Amino acid sequence: MLGMRLFLIGIVVTAIAGGGFYVMKLKADNEILKANAIKMEQAITEQKQLIENQKKDFQAILTANNEMNELVNNLKKDLDDLDNRFNKGGRDFGKLAIEKTETIQRIINGASDKVLRCVEIAGGAPLTEEEINATKKSEINRECPSIANPNYVPYNN
Amino acid sequence: MYRIIISILVILFLTGCSGVKKLSIFKEEVPRAKLDLAKPTMPELEKLKWIIITSDNADEVFKKMEEQGLDPVLFGLNDKDFQLIAKNFAQIRAHLKVTNDLLDKYKEYYEKEDKDKDEKRN
């Protein structure tokens, strides 16, 4: 009978001790969960930042693409303009050079100097104040206005 | 009675097996070495002088060249080829400009990110 009582007491004491340990374990788990929640919040913030950066990158890529397309189109216009100058209105450049040799020589030498400046600009040389501020036909570099004269808007008169 | 007590004990022991694992996030950022190549500067180009020769002025042109101390020799193009060389030059110029701007765009895109990071660190 005494043995039975001792056994029951032992079980009760073990149960109480187990309960105590269980509560302590729950507290420890709770701490870990809190730490996990903080880390999760940090991870979410970082993810949001990442998404924001991706949006900015996408916008930058789009802008760069548009600017490059615009440049290519403008350069193509310059090329068409050059073609047009040689053959405008069925003009025969060779015949013109025979008839007005001195004039044409002067014109092509002037154009040649401007072309060299165009190459310098295309190679990365900075624009001069004069080139930047040019808005009239008489002020621009007619060989490459799209890259030499950013403020020039073509007009016909 | 025993069965109930044993059942409670078994449940208590089993619940002790369950647990919450610590969350670990590993993150190690190793910055890539910068290429940092200097952009070449465009040299100033030498000016050229074109001379137009026709059957009428050829003698006069050569005579002038001799007077100026130049060898009386010219490397010629006909009018069609002159137009072609002008167009070729324009194509090369356009390609140079596009390549150059492309390089600038890449530099701006990738190095801006590095600059932002450097600013944040400072």
C-alpha cells in the first residue's frame, strides 16, 4: 500500500516537473518565434526594396532604349539629308562640279572640315558653347546637326 | 486509473518532441572588382583639302601644286565615288556615335548602382 502511494506521489512530482519544463520550453519557443517574426519582417522589407530597385532598373532600361532609338533615327535622318543634298531635284553633282568647279571645291572643303568635327563629336569630344546654342541653319553643323547641335529644331524656310 | 496516468505522461513526453526551429538567413555579398577602364579621348583630326580636277582645269591645278611645292600627283575619285565616300564616312560616324553612346549608357547604368552603394556606405 505504501509502495503504491510512493509510486503515485512520484508520478505526480514527475508530472509537475514535466509541466514546469514544458512551460519553460514554451517560453523559449516563444522567444524564437518572436525573433523569427522580426527576421521575416526584415526579409519582407528587403524584398520590397528589391522590387522597388527592379522597377527603377526597368525604367532606366526603357529610357536608355528610347534614347538610343531616337539617336539612331536622328542619325538616319542626317544620312538621308546627305543623300538628298547630292541628288536634290535630279541634281547631277558631277556636272555641277564641272560648271562651278571653284564653288563646289569650296563647299566640299567646308563640309569636309565640318565632317571631321562630326567625327570628333561622335568619338566623345564635348560640344562647344557655340554648338550647343546654335538654333539657326546658318549656325549649325549641317553635316550632323542631330549630334552637334542639340538645340536645333529643323525648319523649312 | 493507471492507464489514464500513463496516457497523460505519454502525451506530455510527446509534446516535448515538438519544437520550433530557428530561422537562419545566410547572406554574403562579395562586391565584384570594378573594371574601371579610362574612356579614350578623341584626338583632334587633321583637316584635308579636296581638289576638283576637270579636263578644263587639270593643267592649271598641277601648275598651282608645283608652285606651292607639292608633288604634282592627285589621288582621285569620280563624282559617284565621292558621294559614296561621303556616305560611308557618315555611316562610320553614325556607328561610332551609337557605340560611344551605348558605352556611356552601360557605364551610367552599372556604375550608378556602385555609386549609390558607396554613398550608402559613407
